[in-house]
Amino acid sequence: MTTPHESPSVADALAVVRDAIERCRPLLAAPGPKLIAAMLDTATVTSEFTANLLQMATPPADDNEPGTGEALERAADLAADTRRHLVTGLHLMAGAHAIAANVAKTQ
């Protein structure tokens, strides 16, 4: 639910993070490959959300305290980099799983 001060994109991003966390919750009882993928997915959407918040905060923060904008822009860039690295990790895991499943089938 959004308040009048929240933008729809922030509310939507929060919903995505909440949903990703909810997907992890039942998997915590039975750790395994599905839990790892769900945790990485959650980290991915969380870092994307962080990058968006930092980007939104940069202009008003810089207006309020000149010079902070550059630091916040760099932080947003690093959060976006984190997301890209996590997505790459998810793809590598999926590929390794597919290869292992294929090898198991052929034996």
C-alpha cells in the first residue's frame, strides 16, 4: 500500500522484494538448490531496489547538502553492478544445473 509520498515505482519495487522474500521463507526449512536460487533472486531484486532508492535520493540530497550527489551516484552504480553480478551468478547456476542433469541422464 502506498502513501501519498511514495511513488508507484517504489511501491512496486517493495512488492517485488516482499514477494522474493516470501518465496525464500518456505525453502528455509529444507535447504538445497532451490533455496540458493531463491536467496540469490531475493538479493538481486533487493540490490535493484537499493539502486533505485539511491538514484531517487541523489537530487534532493545534493540540493540539501551539496557534494553528496556524487557519492550517492557512485553508491547507486555499485548497487546496479551488484545486481548484474547476481544475475550472472544465477545464469551460471542454471547452466551448471542443466549440464549436471544432462550428464546424469546419459549415464
